[in-house]
Amino acid sequence: MRAAIGEVLKDFGLTTSQYATLMMTRKQPGKSVADIARDVGSTRQAANEMLAGLEKAGLIERHPHPTDRRTHQIQLTDAGRALYDRARAAVDRREAELEAGFTPEQRAAVREWLIGMTEACR
């Protein structure tokens, strides 16, 4: 599935990790580099490099944390929100195509399992 979604994201110039970062930052603005690294399953250094690319592309901005001067908070730019919204629509269409052969009960069971596994890993 990751490969199938990755193919869709190529049209937007994004990797799955970059897309996930835009998605998480859209939902929870102000995440730190460490938060992003943890959430996408990478090292802080790798996350920092990915964020540098997103920043260079004008999709995110880093702002100083109000109480921790060693930390920066990640925010989407207007361009980042617009790209994420377009990519999200394409990803949603591709996911619907991939799920088409499954019953609603099967889809619900898989989602329940994935949510449970995600929570167990935290």
C-alpha cells in the first residue's frame, strides 16, 4: 500500500514521509523535529533533513518555541496546506480503489487492528 500511495504522491513531488509530515502538521501545528521524527519513524537527523527540503520548497516554516529556545515548532505555509489538500484528495481516491475489493466489515476490522497496533506502539 505504501508503494501504491507513493506512486500517487510522485505527481505532487512528495515522498510518503513528507506527505505524512504535512498531514501531521496540518492536524497538530507546532510539532517539534523530535515529534516529527518519532511520528514518521525516523531519526531526528533524517527528519531534520526532510524538513529542510520541505522548508526550502516553501511548504513549512520553523518558528522558535515560546518556552524552549533549543526547539523549533513546525507550521505549514499556505502553499503547504494547498499542496497537502490536493495530494490528500488523490490519496483518498487511490485508497478507495485499493479498498474496493473488500467488504465494509473487512475494512473496519483492518482499521481497528491498525489503530490498536499504533496505540500499542506508543
